[in-house]
Amino acid sequence: MDTCFYPTNHKSTLGPALSSIIYSSTTSWTPYYNFKAAYIDPTILFEDALLRTLSGKRHFVGGLLEIPPHTVYNWHTDTDRHCGLNMLVYDDGQSRCLFAPEGEQVVMPTIELKYKPNTFYVFNTKVPHTVINFTAPRYMFSLEFIGRDYGLTYNELLSDIKELGYGN
Ligand SMILES: [Fe+2]
């Protein structure tokens, strides 16, 4: 499991701010890869202690990603990043995120990431993964590393999280 994802020990305080962005009529959603995305202002991100601490070491941007109901995001690895820091902000309990640690095959073992509320997960985007969403729009918060930290690996981010005291 640790090779696919890793839960931090931190309870994020961003939930209410992210929910109000999701439900605000003034939020601008733009097409981003296969999603609709909304950029989150750093002043909001840095209200969260983990993100504020991590920003002392790494450069990143944060956003919300929406997947519509009755949609599958097919098995893939991310092309432009090695890892992310993800938190499920809203689903109706009817979405699934699966990893295939042994690679994509016709029949393959999978590991489910069951998101706990208000919890950031270090996410290995280089292990094949899929999202299956059923009845409601699903909103994910995700960090992307930029500038000199573009290309940050899963193991490097995992070390940072542990070093900063947010490991389990
Ligand atoms: Fe992905």
C-alpha cells in the first residue's frame, strides 16, 4: 500500500473554504486534462498548517478537480507528474479510487484508496490508477509541484511529509 499511497496524520482545516469554492457561483472552472479544475489561491492554501509548512520546502499550486457523475477515469499513469498530494473534498460515498500495483493487465490485483475525511494522501501517480464515479459530482483537491520541484518523486514527497512530522 505504501508504494501506491500514504495517508498523512494531519486533519486538514481547508474543508470549509474548499466547499464554499465548490458551491460558489463565481468560481471559474476551466478544462484541465480530462477534468474541470478550479485554481485555489495560495492565501487559502496556507491557512492549512501542513501546506504552509510544506511551502517552506517545495513549490506547488493547488486546485480542485471535478469528475461528473456516471464517469470512469480509465486506468492510467499521470504523464506530467510523479506524485501528488490529494484530499477528497466531496463525493456521495459512491466513488472509488483503485491502484494496480503490479501493472495493468486483463485480470489484475488492485488496492483501493478509501479516502478518510479531511486527510491528505501522498499519491503515487506513476502506479496505474483509475477513478470510478457513480451518482454525484466528485471533487478532489490536488497539489501539483512546479518550478524546481516539477518532477518531485513519490518517495521524495513521502520523505518530506515524514521529516516535517506528518507521517504515520
Ligand atoms: Fe491520475
